[in-house]
Amino acid sequence: MKKFFIIPAVVLAISLSSCGDGNDTKSTAENTATEESTDAVTETVPGIENVNLSNTWTVEGNDQMKFDTELIRVKAGEPVEITLKNVGTMPKEAMGHNFVVLKPGVDLPTFGSEATGAADSEYVPKSSLSSIVAHTKLLGPGEEDKITFTVEKGVYDFICSFPGHYGVMKGKIVAE
């Protein structure tokens, strides 16, 4: 008869100790929801807090395949004006530069691959126009071009789409 009382008591003790009070699950769910909502509102871009907020920028591209600016901070919903200057000396056919602002979520390697085959349109692929916010023309040494566009709050990649450049000539525009 004692066996009938001990077995249920042991089963009850094990089940209570393994269940806990349920707060761990609730806390984890609350933390996850908070993290997701914070991430949805703002994407963290390292160093952006050190960048001045301005809707007028001049960016230089050079023969070392570098932009002199990799982070741009703008006010969302207002016109943004960016001037690209090619300060290099190599000919456009060998070291041309452009400035292409992409919509959020565009896959850079895929876009860069498509751009490589778009020599007839200055390496701005017509098949990907829906992925582009704005772009300059392809510039040779000493040339410059200006673009004006408006973006909503978010983070936008920018690249030079000349073949082989997008991997190193890139940056981000943060619109707040």
C-alpha cells in the first residue's frame, strides 16, 4: 500500500521541478519581441553617430578604387544631393567610377554581377533598375556628376558598379 503513495508523490515532485514557474519562457519571449521591434525601427551602422547630418554631400572616387566617404547621414523625406568627383588620372575605360544608390535588401554580389555585363549602359544594368534609387553617369578622370533623390527612413547601400569595384567601393547612406 505504501508503494501506491510513494509512486504518485515521486511523479508529482518530478513534474513540478521540471516545469518551473513559467517565467523563464515569458521573459525570453518578451526579450525577443523587444529586440525584434528595436531592430525593425533602426539598423545599427557602426560609426554613424560620428557622421554629420547633411543632405548635401561630395564624394570622391580615385585610382585606388576607393570612395573618400563610406558613411553618409541624411534626413529622410527631404531631397538629398550627392556630387561624385573622379579625382583619379586613369582613363575611364580602365578606372571609371559611378555612384549607385541601391534600395534596402538588394544583394550586392548579384547586382555587381549583372552590372559587369552592362557596359552599354555605363554598368547600370537595365534589368535591375527597380533596385536602384539613383545613380550618376560613369565618370572619367577630372569629371563630376550630381544626383538628387529622396529616401525614406532606412539604410541604403551605395556602390561603384564599374566591373570589380563594388566589392571595395561601397558605403551606406543612413536616412533618419
